[in-house]
Amino acid sequence: MTPSTQQLNAQLNDQLNDQLNEKVEHYFQLAEAYFKRSYPRPEVVLSARRSKVAGSANCSHWRLRFNQHFYQQQPEQFLAQTVPHEVAHLICHAEFGLVAPHGKQWQAVMQTVFNCPPQRTHSFDTSSVSGQQFDYRCGCQQHKLSIRRHNKVLRGAQYACRRCGELLKPHG
């Protein structure tokens, strides 16, 4: 009897969860060795929700949420970049309290404790999870705004180009 697709998917998800939890544990152990203290382990959630966010850390609930889509897309890169990024947020909260999300403390944890580059954003392909986009222009280039930002513009919000500073205008 061959396993069903549902059984194979369940096995894959179990394997992904095991690898993810092992990596989270690895980075907590590095932090414990460095700071010479123990930390409670967070709830780890592997989310199937389609989003451009690769991971998030909720410090008040001591929870890590990871995007299953990006994890499956490039598991090695995900485990090497996204997991330490999010664990570093929890460690910073435990060690320093309320600090800038990607500030000097977070960067120091990433570099010194985890030996990882402190990158604020991921480089995963988001085209398959991107919703409808709208064309806008400024004085120097074309911009794509999400439906959320487009609707905010319709309600009066304004966005400016980071390069030239000009307000974005709908194109077309």
C-alpha cells in the first residue's frame, strides 16, 4: 500500500518542524553560552499563511512564527538566515528590554553571538505570494504599490519616493 499525498505532506511537515525546532534550539544554546544564563524556549509556529514575511518574533507572547512557503522554497537559506534573525529578537528582548528592532543590540547578537550577517530583510522570491499591485510614478522611476497601500492612497495617504522625495502619483 502506497502512502497517500496527505500522509506524505504530514511526514514532510513533521520533518520541517523537527529541523526548524533543532535550529531554534541551536541558537538558544549559543545565546545561553554567550550570556551565561538560560532562556525559556518559545512557542514555534510554522505557518502556512501566504505572506511576504519570512518570520516574526512576538516578544510579549514569547513566540516565533515562520513562513512555511519560504522555508520549503529554500530550506538551507531559511534555517541559516531567518531562524537566527527571529531568535535574536527574543534574545535582545530578554537581555536589553525594549530596543530598536534592528538596532545595535540586535546587530551585535546576530554578529557576535550567532556569527550571522545582520540583514534586516530576506531575499526570498515573493512573486508567488504578492497580491495585486498598482503602478505609481514619481520624478525618477516607477513604483509598485500593494493593494493595501493603494487603498490608503484612495483614502488620502501619501507616499514619497525614497530616492527623489517626490510624492507618488497613480500611473495610467
